[in-house]
Amino acid sequence: MADGIAVAAPAAPPVTSRTRRWAGRLPGIALAVAVVVAAGFFIAARDGRDKEAVEVPKGAASSSVVEFAADKWEASKLVVAPVFYEPWRDRVWRPGRVARDDDRVAHVYPPAEGIVAESPVRLGQSVRAGDVLAVLDCRDLALTKLDWLKAKGALAAERDQAARVTLTMGNAKRLLDLIDARKSVPEIEAALADKPVGEYRQLLLTAYAKSNQLKALAVAQKANGVGVSEANVRKTDSEVEAASAAFTSLVEDVRFQSVQQVRSAGVKLREAELAHDTAKTKLLLYGVPAGDIEALDPVAEGAKAGHLRVRAPFDGVVVEKHAVLSERVGPTVQMFTVADPSKVWVQADIYESDLPLLRGLKVGSPLVVRSTLAGLPETRVEILSTGEEIAKATRALTITAQAANPDRALRPGMFVEVAFDAGDSAVTLQVLSTAVFRAEGEAFVFVNSGDGEFRKAVVTPGRAAGDRVEVLKGLAAGDAVAMSGGFVLKSELFKDQMVGE
């Protein structure tokens, strides 16, 4: 109160609707803030605990040496070997294909016209050399067999005749030798009693005896000298001369005829042999086995004499068959195709950009092929041809290699990959790819320091090819490295870290 006047207290501000709304929300906001703060403390505490759990103790991973006793290597499949110090070998794979070996594919045609009577083989069947593929009814074969039979008989007759002529003429020559030796007729008869001489025996002995008789008569007349006129002596001398001349002429004729008869018999024998051999050759051309020809009897065979057998030329598989029963075929009709699958060709088209891959390759050089689709492992083949010309259409050079295919894993038409050497002659350090590990952005291997001690060696890898990795830095020639099974060493090296994780 001032100067007796009472002063009233100031009035409270009026409560609006907005104030009332905020006043009602304050407890909820406070509760939310408290929850957030509590959650933050909880997360921070847990993060601290997690961090503490995964943090690697200082120096745990920094150690680069692992102790691993040698008696544990085999159980852990740990293999230690020196690094490779040799030229870099790399392969470049190019597409290729398998084809039949053209040298072992036969397109079988019949040697003569005929009608297909039998065809015992089926498509895809394996056959041996000489197996019957088909049987034809062939009229020409039957006639050839008959010609051969006739020639065979004629040859036998000519051989007998030639043998007889040779024997007879030989005895005639023996007769002439006895005559030249001035043997008597009884002595000559005794020497040639059981030997054939033919008509020359009578002719020669008669002339020889007559000549001897006349000579003896002339000698007797001249020796007597009485009662024999000069005319008779001259007549006897004339008869002696005539008989001697006739005998000499006969001897010369026999000598000539004996040679001529032997020669003529030889000519006829050779003609018979030629006819026989010609018929036999025709049978061979028809495919009749040489061992069966002598036993042929076309008369006994009858209708079967014309059966012409078409045979497989070598071991293989029937890959084509065009023989239809009762169909007429001839030398221009292909009946079968037989292929030998034990050897195939592998061909690859090499484009101009890849021609450097062929440097150093020649006939006989080895190549490697594979087929991952067909499950074919790497197989060694041998080059037959490196190609001569680049095809205008494809601008590629075709190389051909021959592959042994005993199990028939390589099928004609199959696609394969062909490996070409793309390495160089420079010597480099190399390890197996299983020897290299990577962690925290670095590559390393384990080098055996001896006594079961392995040292982690950081390396700089270079090229990789197949199961090899080139090492540019970090190793030296002669270092012994864990080539495989080194994961156990890595586990030991980072054991603490791995347990924490």
C-alpha cells in the first residue's frame, strides 16, 4: 500500500489453447529424450566392448615366422619344393575340330556289276579286315571261275607234255652221244632199254645199223679182192656214202628237232601259265582270297559260283551303308564307307594375327588338345601339316595334327581347344599358384628357413599361366617354398586374428 492507497498485484497472463497443447506434450518429449540418451549410452558401451573383442593385440599379426614341425607336413598335405627357375611357359588356346583321318577312310565300291544278295553288317558296326560287308550275285565272276578251271587243266596238261618232251629229247641226245662213241646197236639198246626216246630211236638205230652194215660190206669186198667186180665195189661204196649222208642228215635233224621241241614245249607251257595266272588275277581282283582260289570248284558250287563277296579293307567302323537287298550295283556305286577310328585328325584355323604362334612348329611337333564340354583331358597330338596357304574366304591357315584314339574319345565333328606355346626363353622365378596367398592387399608365400620354420615373404606376382605364377620380387633362386598345403601355415600365422573373428 502507498499513501494509503492499496495497489493490486499484476494479473497472470491469460492461458491460450496453444500454451495448453505444448504443456500437455512436455512429459512425452522428456520421456523420448531420456530413451534416446539411454540408447546412446547402451550402443556406445556395446561398441566399446566389441571393439575391445576384435582388436588384434599389438604384435599378434606382425610376426612373420611360423613354427611347423616336419613330422606334421604329410598329415597336413604340406609340400615344400624349391622355386622354379626356368623359361616362362604359357599356352594360348584356340578353337579346333576333330575330323576323320583321310588316310584311314575307305569308300567301298564293288569290283563288278551284280545284284545285292546279302548285307550282313549294320551301320556303326565294327569290322575287321577281310570281313564280308555284302554278297553280290555276279555272272562275270562265275564265268571267270570257269575260265580259271579250264586254264588250270590246260596248265597241268602242258606241264606234263613239257616234262615228257624234255625227257624224250634228253634221251635222244644220250642216244646220239652213244652213236658218236661208236657203240654197237646192242650196247645202245641196253643203255636206253627203259628210257623213252620216241620215234627217233627207230630212225636213228635203223640208219646207224644200215650205215655200219654197208661199211662192213665195203671193207669185206675190198679185203676179198677175188670174185667181186670193180662195179660192185664202186656200187657198195656209193651205197655207203649215201647211207652215211642220210645218217648224218638224220643226226643233224634230230639234234635240231630236239632243241626245237623242247623250246616249243616251253613256249606252250608259258602260254598255259599265263592263261592260268590271268584267270587267277581276275579272281583276286574280284576279291577272292588267294588261299581260296586253288580249292575253287565252280561246277560243284553251281549257282553260288557267282557269289561275289565285298570285304572290309581294314579294321574300322561302318560309318555309311548304301547296300539295299536285290538292288543292282556296279563299280560306280558306293556301297559302304569304312573308317578307322583309332586315329583321327585335329584341325585348327589360325588367323593371320596368330601366325606368330606357329613359329618353331613343324611336322612331328607335339601339340595339346582338350575339350571341357566333352570332359576330355589334355591329350597329346602330333602335327601332320602346318598348312601352306591362307584361305581367301576365311583368311586363316589350317593346321592338321594326328591323334591316337584307342578309346574313341575323340569323335569326328567334335569341337576341341588346341594349345599353342606363347611363352618366351627368358628365365624367371616361378611358383605354383597354390603357394601364393593374399591378405590386406599384399601377396605372400611361405619360405622354409629350415628346422620346421617358415617365414612369410611378401612377393610381387607377375604373369600367371595354368598352375604357375611368375614372381618378380621377394624370392631368390633356390628358396624352398610351401608349394601346396600352405593354408595351415596361414592359419597358424593369423590364428589369434581368426579366433577373434
